[in-house]
Amino acid sequence: MSENNSINRRDFVKSAAVAGAGLLMANSLNVAAQTSAKKRYAIIGTGHRATSMWGVQIAEKFKNEIEFVGLCDKNSKRVEAAKQLIGVDCPTFTNFDEMLAKVKPEILMVTTVDSTHHQFITKALAKGIKVITEKPMVTEANQAQAVLDAEKKYNNPLIVTFNYRYAPKHEKIKQIVSSGEIGEVTSVDFAWYLDTSHGADYFRRWHRLKSGGGSLWVHKATHHFDLANWWLNSDPTEVTAYGKLNVYGKNGAFRSTNCRPCPHKEKCPFYWDMTKDARLMKLYAEAESVDGYTRDGCVFKEDVDIYDTMSAIVKYSNGVSMNYSLNAAMPYEGYQISFNGTKGRLDIRDYERQPWEVKEVQEVYLTKNFTKKREKLEMPNIRGAHYGGDNRLQEVIFRNAEVPDYLKLPSARAGAMSCLTGIAARTSIEQNRPVKFSELIKL
Ligand SMILES: NC(=O)c1ccc[n+]([C@@H]2O[C@H](COP(=O)([O-])OP(=O)(O)OC[C@H]3O[C@@H](n4cnc5c(N)ncnc54)[C@H](O)[C@@H]3O)[C@@H](O)[C@H]2O)c1
């Protein structure tokens, strides 16, 4: 078949691991499966993610399953703004312990700054509350250990919201890789590109500091490392990495505190006018007086201590090696991944956003050794909401949506393994040496 011939609905599900799994009810982590009444749901950290995917969307789509009983944020004005944006009528708090004591939630959603997740996760697991945490689960190895230990001690499995797994396209990649079509996978080439809009946005916010998001190695790459671990069905064991800050932070020729009062608006290619977004103004600008946090911070602030240019070699327990890179100031957004196998190669190229017209936003090819031709594969192509992963994940968590076994809800182990790849990469750069997982965690 020539490379231009698309294959319609070809079924690649051959391996026992995938085909044998069949359709199972979501695993015991499924919060909706616990009792029949509406679940008492509370959120800690009521910023963007809490008010959107885990706020207004849950209040609207799952009103028969979920009752909002409490919202908590350390910023008193933001938590009130969040309540209005979500459109619920429940008490608000600035003290987490007080919220747990007063409203006794059955489910807690953790959507605070990444480096603080572990505090809330461990406390709530100890109280027997079902905890759902946004990625990255943690930003440091000792936090990962604390969460794993708490999950085990209280026999209370955590849910880590790896929404990218639930994208139909990523499920299809899982099926193809597991099917044996390209034989045993020997290595992976994985490159992720963040453009000068989305990539720059991380340098405007708390993410610009390792103490907030653990660097993009953890905050962003946790998604990619989780996908790789899941696709390969293996654990990473060692990482060697390089990283540099080439564009943002100290590299700027001028700077200000944030975009709104900036005297360099006219000449700055990264100038961003937050005042055009009423929701963001309400959530952040109107809450600035409480903690001084500016959502439109200058990307050239001198305190930026993370990297915008990153590459790593990751070794896996099954012998696979992965070359990974993440660049955060690119002219376009998307990724390329190739799985190299003993019988062939699977190539995926995705444009999420690019400044030129493309005929196809994604291209996927399967090339078998010695056949001298490649097959173009048709793949699910949902755009937005993490390639359709967000909606499906919500359905699995809150409505028992049926999923194959390999899509059962990820717990602390998956959360830890993906974060630890980034933590190992960060450590490798700081200490200029390969870092083994056995140095970081006891599983
Ligand atoms: N899965 C995804 O695709 C995805 C997308 C966006 C964000 N996220 C994750 O969601 C989480 C929230 O991100 P966001 O974009 O909403 O950030 P945000 O800055 O909008 O919100 C974070 C909120 O946490 C609050 N907070 C911080 N520390 C706190 C503490 N100690 N106690 C109480 N409140 C505290 C802040 O005041 C803020 O309101 C992060 O972990 C982020 O990585 C995931």
C-alpha cells in the first residue's frame, strides 16, 4: 500500500495485553462507584483549572452525581471569584483543615500550585477521603515517597488526572505499540514543542520557579513521561539530561514586573493583554491585593530559574531507551514521536497550533522493515481539551464510564514514576551526571 493510501478503521488490537483486557468497569478508584447518593465534593486551590475542568464543567455535567460542599484557596478574593465563576452555593475557606472539619467532603480535588499538592493529598488520604490530584502529583522525590507511603498506609488509592491517556488518539497509539505490528520496541524519539504563546505563558506565572512547578521537566513533561511509561508498559530507571534557559528570564534585553504597567509594551514580542479576558481579570487581577500574585508576570523576570530548552535520555526497565526533548519558545506547538521496533517504526507528527495552513494537523505512518513502503494510518483527531482526554477522564471518574483495563484510573505509582523522570532530569543537570531512580525512591 502506498504512503498516500489511508487505512480506514484498521484494527491493530492483537496483543494479549490489550485484546485480552476487554471492557471492564473502571477500577475501585472510581469515586462514583462508592455509594449511590450524590458525592460531597470539595476543591483545594481554586484557580484556572479548578474553576474550569474541575469546577463549572463538573457542576453542569455531573449535577446528578456531585454536590459542591466547599471551596478553599489561600487567596480569599480568588476563592470568592471562583465560587461565582463555578456558579455554586457552598461555603468558602482559606484554611484547609477547617474546610475538611466543617464540610466533611467525600471527594477532594487538589488543584493548588504543584509543589503543595502532597500536603493536601496526604492529609485527606489519612481521613479516608477519595483524593483526586492534578498532575504533576508532586515536584520532589521526598514528596513522592510521602504520597506513596500515605496511599499504602491508609489503603486509600489516589487518582492522578493523566488526561492525555484518555485521548482516543493516544489510546490508539497504545494499541498499535502493544499489538506487535512494529515488533519489540527498542527505542523512542519523542520531541514536544511549546510555542511562543503557550510556552511563554509558563514563564509569566508561578511555573517560572522550580519551587512552584519543579521546572517544566516536572510540571509539563510529567504528561509526556506518563504517556511514554504507559505506552511502553515499563518503568524508567535512569535519566541523563541537559537543559538551558536561552530565551526567557535574564535573556531579555528589558523587563518589567508584569504586562499591564509595562513601559516596553510596543516593542516586546511577548506582551500579553490580560485585560481582554474578563474571566482572568476576575480570577487573578481582582485578587492581586491579597497576595501580590500577577497572572501576567514579565517573562523576562530575573528570578526565572527553570529551563526553556531541555533534552534527556531515559532508560527503561525493559531495555528501551528514549530520547526526549522539550522546547518552550517555538514558532509552532505540537509533538513528534517515533517508536523504533524490531520489525518497523511508527511515526506520529502532530500540529496543535502552527502559523501556516496545513492540510492535515496530524500524520501517522507505519513502516515495516524490508517492505520498502509505508502505510498512512487514520487516527482519531479530536482537537482541544487535551485531544478529547478531559471529557473522557471526567466520565470515567464521575460516571463509571466503561474503559479497557489499560485505562483504569492511574494512582500514586504512575504519578510518582512520571514526576520522578523529571526530577531525575533536573537532578542530572544540576549534578552533571546520570541519575538512577533507585537513588530517589523506594517503591
Ligand atoms: N492536566 C492538565 O492538563 C492541567 C492543565 C492546567 C493546570 N493543571 C494543574 O492544575 C493545578 C492548578 O493549576 P492552575 O493553572 O489552575 O493554577 P492557578 O495558579 O490558576 O491556581 C492555583 C491556585 O492554588 C492556590 N494555592 C496555591 N498554594 C496554595 C496553598 N498552599 N493553599 C491553598 N491554595 C493554594 C493559588 O492561590 C491559586 O488560586 C496545577 O497543579 C497544574 O499543574 C493541569
